[in-house]
Amino acid sequence: MRSSIMALLPGLNLGGFSVSQELPFSATGVELFLKNPRVLYVDREQTESQPLFATLDSRDISTTITSVVVYFTTDAKNSPLQLDTLITSLKSIKNLIVSPGANQRAVIVRTRYEGDLLINEVEYQFTRVA
């Protein structure tokens, strides 16, 4: 799924932001998106499985949620005008991301501050029942 997102990002209106092929964390444990504002970093996919219910023949039906997060930072005091456009563009690709068997697709946008940086996280969640 990460590769699907990486393939879709260059086609978006990034408004002066660039896309890194690297993962968001370096070997030293420093978050690269903090060191490099205005660069989008796509994390590895994370999978979480939860039992939904058990059947009479002892098989479990479970819900599997696969998620991928895109991180990027901007200057908190001088947020770029294109920030809203970028977030809207990132949200718009959720139906284009390849995720076989996904029953539900969701996008969660989170922001937080660290020092003088505004950290943005766009999380794509894909739910599959099996």
C-alpha cells in the first residue's frame, strides 16, 4: 500500500512540497519530517487485527485494519497558503489507493505542534472483514 501512495503523490498539486522516498525515521531515531519541513514522508503500513465474532464451526471472523501515515511539517507561524489545498488533495486519493478486499476506507488528519513546527499527519485506514 505504501508503494501505491508513493506512486499517486507526484500527480497531486503539492504546492511547493516535495516527496521523499525515505521512511520518516532515520537510524538515529530522529524524525526526518522534523528536520526537513515541506517534505512528505510516507511510513510503512501497520496492520491490526481484532476478532469480530466466532462462528459455530470454531472459525473466527476478524476485522483487519491496515493503515499508512503521511507526515509533513510546516512553519507554525507562517503556514503556507497551499496547506489546505495539499491536505484536501491528500484526502482525495483514498479511493485510488490499492487495497484489495477493503470494505471501508477512511482518512484521518491530525495536527500537533512541536516547537515552531506544525506537524501534519494524514492517515489512510483500510478495513477488511475476513
